[in-house]
Amino acid sequence: MDDVDRLVELMKEADYIVVLTGAGVSTESGLPDFRSPTSGLWQDESLMELLSTETLTSDPKRFFERTLPLLELLTEAQPNAAHRVLARWEERGLVKMLITQNIDSLHYEAGSRQLLEVHGQLRTASCSCGTVVSFSQLVAKVRKKEIPPRCACGTALRPDVVLFGDPMPASFGQAIGEVERSDLLLVVGSSLQVAPVAYLPNMARAMAIINLTPTVADGEAKVVLRGRAGEILSELDDRLTRG
Ligand code: NAD
């Protein structure tokens, strides 16, 4: 029995599978992750400072002019095999909840609805008055040099993503509850280095990891499959369907 078969067995035995994904699940859609050795966005060390509440409030011009091209790139990608397999597994009742750190909406576009986007998403932007507009409306305002882009009430709008300096959203509390309830947590495409999401695996009763490179939690996992998420999830799906 190889490691893929071992994971198939764990998945068949589990009653409540929760999946946690990171930027690695979207690299096969052409989006750079943060920490891949040569292509990761983290090569640009100023990004953490740029993607922060501090820059958003103190220098909105720099925030919107520098981050918008990057955020727009994320909205142009299409789901890949990994997103599609995970959406199918939800449809079949195999996966009960999908927690993602990604803001690219690709799980949503692939059809996943039992979805907790704990770092936010790029479908909408909002104002502190409660008004929600589409992300493309925010982009249109910035293109017309309305910086910061404003709500009808006059207050600045911001993208609905979690920036450095922001508190975690309520969905993160739900994510903790889901991981505690699970009997198998499947982590796909995450270096598990970004807190507080990185603490979720510690709360899981059992865990499996699918990732291209080693992660800090490999030693805690029942199975570690090293490789591309799209290929491995498709192979798992084939073997699960074959029975
Ligand atoms: P990360 O960049 O820290 O780690 C990604 C991991 O995925 C790496 O270990 C890498 O080896 C692995 N990987 C790359 N391609 C893979 C593939 N095809 N198959 C399997 N594994 C692959 O990502 P993270 O842990 O999600 O943390 C990054 C943070 O940056 C998150 O908070 C996320 O919100 C944000 N981010 C999001 C996007 C996005 O929305 N697509 C992109 C970049 C960064």
C-alpha cells in the first residue's frame, strides 16, 4: 500500500473531513504563492508593510496604486483541478468544510460553498457604514484617481481582505470549531507559517498534508504526500471513486 492509498483509507474511515488550503493550491492557476523558493511573492520584503492597515490609513495613494495591480491579478485567475476536486468532494458529502487562507475566490468559483475564507476575499469591498460594493466598483474608482475610493456616505472603502494589523474575522472562530469537530484535517498547499492559521493543525485529532515542499507540521501528520496539489487530489479522487 502506497501513501496515496493510506490517505484514501483514512478518508474512507473519517466521518468529518475538514480541508485547509493555502496559496499552493492556486499556483497551478498561475498565481504566485508567498514562500516558494524562487517564485514566491515574499521575495519582495516590502509587501508585508504595504499590505497593512498602517499603509492603508497613512498612505492610501501608495496602498491602492501598489496593491491594486497585485490584487487584480488574483481576480483574473481560473480554478484548477485541485479547486474542482475539492468542490466535488463537498457535493458528495465527503468534505464538510473548506477553510482557506486564499483571497483569490477560486474555491468559490469552483463551486465550494461550505467555505470559510479566513483572510477575506476579492469579490467585494466595504465601508465602515455597512455598505458593500463589488471589488470591481472599487477598482473603477481608483482607476478614475478617486483615492481613497469613497462610499456614498463619504467614508473610504477598502477591499474585504485581512491586512496585516487587522483582527481575524468571525469566520476564523468558526474555523477553529470546525477543526476541533473534525476527525481528519487535510492541509493542502500551505507552508503553515502564517499565524494564527498555522495553529489550526495543533487542534486537529488527525492530519494529512499535501504540499510541494516540507512544512513545519510534517512530523505531526499521519500521511505526507509531496507533490502538486492538482495532480495528487485528482489521483486521490480517482482511487476514491474506484472504491
Ligand atoms: P505559502 O506561500 O506560505 O506556502 C505555500 C506552500 O505551497 C509552499 O510550502 C509551497 O511549497 C506549496 N506549493 C506551491 N505550489 C504548490 C502546488 N502546486 N501543490 C502543492 N503545494 C504547493 O502560503 P500560505 O501558507 O497560504 O500563506 C501565504 C499567505 O499569503 C496566506 O495568508 C494567503 O492569504 C496569502 N496569499 C494568498 C494568495 C492567493 O489568494 N492565491 C497568494 C499568495 C499569498
